[in-house]
Amino acid sequence: HWLRHRPWLSFLSSYKPPVKSPFSFVPPLRHTKKTMSTDLTLTLPKRPALGVQGRVVVVRTNYYVIDKVPKGPHYHYDCKISNKEPTVPTPVKAGKAGKAGKAGKASKDDKADKPIPVAKASRIIQQYVERVLQGKTRVAYDGKTNIYSYAKLPQDKLVSEVTLESPGGSSDVYKIALELVNTNPMDALINYLGGVPPSDSDKVAQYRSSLNYLDVMLRQWPAQRYTASGKNIFHSQGAIRMGGGLDVWQGAFQSIRMGGVGMDGKPTGKLVLNIDAVSAAFRRPGELVVLMAEFLGRRPDDFLRTKGLNKYQTDDCTREYRGAEIELMHRGEQRPRYRIDRFSLMTADKIKFKDDQTNKELTVVEYFKKQYNRQLKFGACLPCVVVKKKTDLYFPIEVCRIVEGQRYKKQLGPRATADFIKIACTKPDERERRIRQDATRQIDFENNPDLKAWGLHVDIRDLMTLKARVLSVPTLVYDPASSKSQLVPKDGAWNIVGQKVPVGSKLTSWAIAAFGSEQEMPTPSITRFVQQLVSVAASRGMPEYRQQNPDCRPREQHGGSKCCKHLCQIACVPGSVFYNLYSFCTHTCRLTIQSQVLDKAYSISEYRDPATNQKVPPQLIMCLLDGKAKQSRLYSPCKKWGDCKEGVVTQCISFLQLQMQRSPDQYCNNLFLKLNQKMGGVNLKLAPGTLGKWASGPCMIIGCDVTHGPPGSGSPSIAVLAATMDNTFGRYAVEYRIQPPRREIIDDFGAMLKALLNQFLPRAGGKPARILVFRDGVSDGMFETIKEIEIDAIKSEYGDLSQAEGCNLF
């Protein structure tokens, strides 16, 4: 949760840390000493008993029962697809502005060694099945290197060629090499469903292969009819518009799961299909000039009046559209496709090249008028699209069109994220309707030829229902000085009026940075907010220092900068509950010098420690932003400044929402709870009686996750461990590391855990008797590997601590 709300950490790819910084890359975990190796042959633990506590209810799940499973065996083939020379070459002539160039064969370097996209590879195998196998045998292809078949192919090794026509008019020849790897019976899977786990590594491999091929086979046919992305399929029908040239497409997710143990405690003996309705952002197809105008918050005709883009806008467009697929619309029925590399810094009427026919220099505008008799409307206003081939090719933006079906894989901005959540978030009854009607109809199990050929059937008459138990509500413990020392929530909510937190954080120095002019964010309004927040904090249990009432007095003003008028007013609040300082830093240029404003707010502290008479920099800076806080473009820069530059806690607040509050006290109460937790306080504790055996001795709960940058960004991944630091689970500590991009295994797991255990020991009074680990973000194929490495790391580091008894690991 902490990382997913901090997209600015993707900037760490350009961050150069000091040698001993925790941000430095670490090598993969290596066992340099003898450790306890975890036996993973039995992949799932037996259920010890059925639950008995709580009130029994019946719930409907997003699962269908698979009532018929193929008997097997299935044949596993290794598949290699390689490019051959295109039979009709695409333009590769260097240095031409949108020119096709002379006909000739493309260089092998352009095609060889390039990975074939999954969608294209699937089309190639589809052509192979229809033309080479003549449709007699249907195979399941995972889009990479694995093909599964229910019937053995004519030979164990097969080499064939397939011609695939491209949308741009060319046709490429591909070589397909198949080799039989294994013949896998279904016995291991069927026995496991009956409660008999695999007995050796061969049986484990057979079980995994069987489950994997069923998963691949289930999603193959829908993926051929719709736009596929992993285990999801999407369709453009009913697409909902977002801002910035994006649409939200609806789709379906499906994945096979083991049926597990039933409510009677016995194995179900069944496979089930997890199905869900999903949503994703896609690039809206259409003319690039129109979509660019929307992305920049303009209309296309505005480009004619402003005469082009500045460097910052051009860079923004390059970041937004790099990698997007376009087709050219100026060549009639031929519409070759390319991927955008960048946008030129010069407009089309200034980019020149030498024409082969006349040996004279022409601009892009002149070339299009001469070659295609087309007068470019935006030639003097907009840059060109730059496409990388052997050399750069330049195309005017107005002849480019974004191709349909491109999932948006970049990180959505704050406003786009908020818009997406509003569209994608659905209530349970609406979600069930989408699963039953939209997702099930889209997948179309009954007419799936793969399911019929393989002998698998999904019962879609009704979703699975299960008995669940609603557990008793836990009791919350507050400070004894509260109006009620213990509270029991009702319907998931409770009122903290009259309550004092168990541990209030001590804040000696803090500041406010207001990103707005005096007219936009008047000082009296900020002062009222500060007084309300101080009052609420005192009443909720933060240490109070009774001196004179808070008094806001401007002390000095600072001059402006070259790019905008910069006014910084410093105001002291003597004797407040937070001691002595808050400051107002306002400016009108919101996107260029926010770091300077925060630097000023951080450096002007006037509070001095009474013991040492030394200045204390602010422990917390609250940033007043325009609009909604997380949707503001200043949100990420402010968080990046606090997290990556100064290491100071920041709290972003929407001044607009602050002014719209009907109940300022409630808003300040909610804000105080966030601030107290961020600064090391404890907002509530769980009553020991509600914790059961977890309260019988020191216990640590650990949450683990790895956050990755957007696909193709090259940003490093961030591994995080968050752990409880006391026996009431009210206080947490965090360790995180930077590791190579897209790596899911936590390389430095052992060292991170050791640091958390060393913090736990003095606070909890000893080593944890139990460790409960929650691991998020693990795909099915990585589960066993991650368990082996990370569980061994836990046992190793725990055993290294001084003379303690054994630990129960969950």
C-alpha cells in the first residue's frame, strides 16, 4: 500500500545513491553457510481442522466448477519461431521524410534476434494449425516456447514454414521448429485433486505441466477473438472515455485453481475456474493530432494559433507516445505501421533532407506537396513523428493514426488514476452481473472448439456458493484517559470523539508549504486550519505544552526568482501543541520550482531544542495543493522531495477540499490519525482477549511485496518488508531495497528481515515465538521458487539470533 501510492519512486532509476545507501543494488541472495532447506515436494499443507467460530453465512464466489477434465495424456513440445526475410519489404530507405524508398530486401539485422510479440506469435501458430496440420489437431500455445497437444504429432521433430500477412500490406515468412519434450499423463493432477500429493519430483513436474496446459488451453480461443493481455481478454465494445486520449475497455479474467478441501474436510476432487470482470486503460484509436491535443489539454486548431510546441511539451509527448503503434494514412490502401520513437524538436517545414530524384534539399512540407499533392495543415506548427529503422524516418503528425487495441502500460497520472477508479470500481451486485453476463458470454465456453477437442467442460449454470463465517468484531483499546477505554466497532466504523490514542507522537517542529497565491490560499484560512488541527491533536492525546495561544505573525519576505514571483512568508506559532514553527511558502509557477519552495520551508526553521539550543529542522511538512491532493501534478514531486531528497515526512492536503468541508473537526480528526501514525505514534491497539493464541507470546506479522516500474521503463524494482514491532500490532517498521528491474524474488530478504528482527527485540522483549508472513505479488509459476529462497532466509536469520527457542512460521 505504501509503495503503490508513491509513483515518484520510479524516478529512482536515475538516482545515484552514496556507497552505503540502502538504495544501492544488492546481489542475489546466496547461501554462504549451511541453512535449513525447505522441502517443497508437498506443495500445500493439510488443513488442520474446520473453523467453528463466528456466524455461518452463505456466500457466492466468482468460481465455476469444471465438471469434466481431459483424461490425457498430453504431449508437450518445445516451440521455436524465427524470422525469415520478408517477401514484400517495408520501406527502409534512410533519411526520407515519410518516403517509401526503393524496393529491396530488408536487412537480416532488422528482423533477426528480435523477439516476436505474443499476439503475432499466436497468429503464426494459428496459421500453422490451419495450413500445416490442416485443422486435424488443435494445439494449445502459451505465446512463448510451449505447445501442448492431446494427440501426438506425426514426428517428434518438425520444421515448417508459415507465411503471415501484415496489416501494412507486407507478408513475412516464419520458420517453426517443434520438438517433443515430454509425454505427461494426467494421473498426478487427478490424484492430487483426490488428496494424494505428488510423491517425487517427476510427479510434481507432471502435475504442474497438466495444470499449466489446461490454463493455456482455456484462454487460447478467447485470446484469438479479442485483445489479450496475460490471462485477461478485452473488447472495445462499450469503451468509456477517459481524459488524455485514453479509453477504458471492459474484459474478463480466467484462471484454473485446485478445488482444495470442502466444507466437510474432505478433498473436493474438482478443478474450479476463477473468473472475474476486469477493466484496463487503452489508447483511443484515431488521428494522432487530435489525441495529442487532448493530451495537452487543447483543441487541434489551437496549434495553428500558438505555432507549435515548446521543448517541455515535446518531451511530454515523447514520454507519453514512445512505443505507440501508428499507421500512415497518406498512401491510400497501403497503411504501413511503425512504432513511435520520439518527436522532432523542429517543425515539419524546417526539417530538410536530400531528394534522390532531384538531388535537391526539400523540407517535409515541400516533399509531401510534390510527392502526394498534399498541403500539410500543421506543417509550420507541429513536429514530426520520428521512427527508428536503420536511420531515422520522419512523418508529419497529421498523417499518423493511433492503431486500435493498444493497452496503455505506462503509469497513469494522478488524475487519470482517479478517473479510472471511478469507472472500474463496481459494487458486488454489479460485479456479479458483469461476471455472469458479460465475462461469461465473452469467453463463450459452450462454443469453444478447444474445450470440445480436449474434452473439458465448465459448468456455467451457476457460480459456486460456499459457507463462510462472520467472525466477532475485535475490541479496540484506547488510552485510559479516554471517555471509553475500549470500543467495539459497528458495521466497520467507530467514533473517536472523546478518545485519546494509546501513544501520541511528539512533534517538535513542522512547516506548511502552500502552493498557491495569497488570493488562492488566503493566510487567514490557513491560520484557522492550523488552529483547528492543533486543537484536535491536543484532544486526541498528542503531548500539549501550555503556553500562550497561537499567534500568526509574518516575520520576513523573500524576493522572487527569474521564472516567477516567489513569496515566502514565515510565521511563528509560539507554544502550540507542536511547539513553535509553521511557515507559508507560496508561488505561482507550480511545476518548476516546487523543490525550491520545499527547500525554503525546510531550511527556515526557527525552533531550537531547549536542551542544546540547536535549530531543529521540520520533522513534517504539510503541502497545501490545488485541486484534489493525489490528482495534483505537484503530488508526486512533493513526495519525491520528501522521500528521496531530504528524508522528511510529507502530508499533501487539498486546499479546495479543506475549504469545502462542512465539518472541519472531522476532517482534522482524520488528518491527525494519518499524521500520528506517520510520526511513530499508535492510533489504536487490539484487546488481548481478541487475539487468541497470537497474544500468548511475542509475535511478528510481516508483509512482503515487490513493486515494479511500468513495462519497458527499465526502472528498478523495489522490494519491501513491513513488520509489526509490538505485541498489539499497532506499530510497524519498514525495510526496502532497490533490485534489478522486473525481479520478483526479494534478493536481500535475509538482511532486511535481520534489520527488522533487531528492531523487534528491544520493543517486544524477546524474539518472536511466531512469525506470520503475507507475501503478495507472486505468480503461479514463481510460487515454489520464492517459498524456497525466502523461507530458508527466514529460518537462517532467525537461527542466527542469540540463544532462543524455536519459532513457529506460518
